[in-house]
Amino acid sequence: MNTTTAWGAPSGGAPLEAMTIDRREMRDDDVRIAIDYSGICHSDIHTVRDEFGPRTYPLVPGHEIVGRVTQVGPAVTRHQVGDRVGVGVFVDSCGQCAPCQAGEQSYCDNGPTMTYGAENKYAGGEYTQGGYAREIITKEAFVVRIPEALDSASAAPLLCAGITTYSPLKHFGAGPGKRVAIVGMGGLGHVAVKIAVAMGAEVTVFSHSDRKREDALAFGARELIPTAQGLNDDYLNYFDLIVNSVSVDLDVAEYMQLLRFDGAFVQLGLPNEPLQVPARAFTSKRRKLSGSLVGGIPETEEMLQFCADHDVTPEIEVIDADYINRAYDRTVASDVRYRFVIDARTISKTL
């Protein structure tokens, strides 16, 4: 068994700490990656604090991983030693079902294997550990190429926030002549704004306050609408697409009234309470209520190239590993502009 240094939670709700973890032995179709950067996703925090249910510990989070290939198995054909690559939200799937065959592995009928905190039934039941580490070993089919034009640290959050927003924006036709609203402009939402603008859509941001107005306009949005006092009627029947990036309880029916005929409301955030939406909110004007998780491997590589071609990168703050717990607290307090990225090369210095 291989070992590597990492930062992880020793138990549910405990602060993260330096530790040594096991990685599986290399298989014929595996790629070994020396991790350079790993983004902090808000779902990492929810997971290690058991807010998504109990997990097995110790647990190393991280599913926004960028590094370089240091070893390949004999059956590997897509990558070679020295390549700059990334690993995102999932690391395996059945490969046989219709979604997998269509390159939509995240919607695998038999369930994709998440990058951390999951038993990989496709690999002997190994328990996956994530990217807050110096090294990871992953099946080559789930390793993506990083375009030359993308900086490694900036590319990391694109492997979650980028594909999570790009996929529904593309699927629902964001582009020239389309009016798109993004609800929330945090770690996920600010990337959605940049991508929708790059696609050519007219973009409006709905945010709790007007604190981020200057940033929204700088990212290319035409307007930011503060929602603390509720919505007004100025945008009734206006938008073709509304993408909700927040996980707080939201009056979805109220927002759906802002959609035009055949418009779509897409839920990305995962609130604790069920959505409460009366049927008339979407039967009226044939509006659609949909959801989206992430995207498959082909679409992730497409998204990365799109971002490279259009100079779309997240706003990041790079940190050393020993700052992770403070970064978690700041993320929960919305005290970050807009994503933390761990310099994984500092992890080995903390053990």
C-alpha cells in the first residue's frame, strides 16, 4: 500500500489536522498524480462536519485537484508522465449504463464514486480520500487535461464550481439573446456569472444585499438586484433561465414568476429543507423546474478549454495547509473573495 501526507478530519466535526493516509496500489489503468493545488469547496465543510450525514473517519476532503502525472499504469493511453492534469468530483462509475456510455458519468445509474468519503464498489470497496494531500492515484478515465492557458491554482475550483455551472448553462442554452439570472454570487455563483457572460448571455445577479454589486458589474453582469426586502415586479416574465447557486431556503415559486414562457429554473444548491413549490409555479407558461449536479468527463474537459479560450477564472486566495481550519471558518462566514485554494506543496511541511 502507498502512503501520502494529507490534511483531514480525524472525526466528524473535528478540526482538520496533518496525517498520513493510504493510497491504493497502482493498477494497469491508474495514474499517479503529485498534487500541487486543491480547492476548498463549501461541500467539503458540510461533509467533514457530518452535515451531509455520518462518514467514516479519518476523512480527507478535496475534489478540486490539480497536479502533474508522476507514474502511469501499462494500460494508460490518455496521459503521460509530466502532464498537468486534474481530478474533480468523482473518480469512478460503472461505465456500462446509458449515462456513462454518453459521457455523463456523474449521473451513473449505478452511482458514481465520489472523490472522497465513498466506498468504491468498482475498485474492491476501497474508501476514497480526497485532494488535501500530496498525492492521489486515480483511474485514467477520470483524470482530465488542464489547458496550457489556465494557471494551476485558478484551474482547481473549475473542477467543481466550473463544471457545476457550465453544464446547466450550456444545457439550457445560455448565449446571445438569452437573459440569464444567477441567484447568489459566492464561490459557485461568481463562476456562473463569468461563464454565462462569456457565453454571450445578458446576465443579472440576485444577491441578498448590494455589497457585491461592484464585483458583479466587473464580472460582466448588467445588474445586481438585492433581495433582502423581497423581489419586485420589474422582472416578471423576463428571464429565459434562472440558476440558483445557493443552499439556503428560497421561495422558488416567487423566482419562477420571473421566467418567460418556456423558461427554466435550475437548482444547484442543496438546502437542508425540501423545496416547496406549488404546481402552478411551473405549469403556468410551461416553465421548467430542474436540477443539475456536475458534468461528465468530456464536458469537464470542454469546460476547461472554454474557460481557457475566454479567460474565465475564479477569484481565489491561495493558502498554506496550516490555514485550512481558518479558511473553513471564513468560508462559512462568507469572508472570502471568492474561493480558497490550498497550495498542496505545503502539506508535507506540516506533518
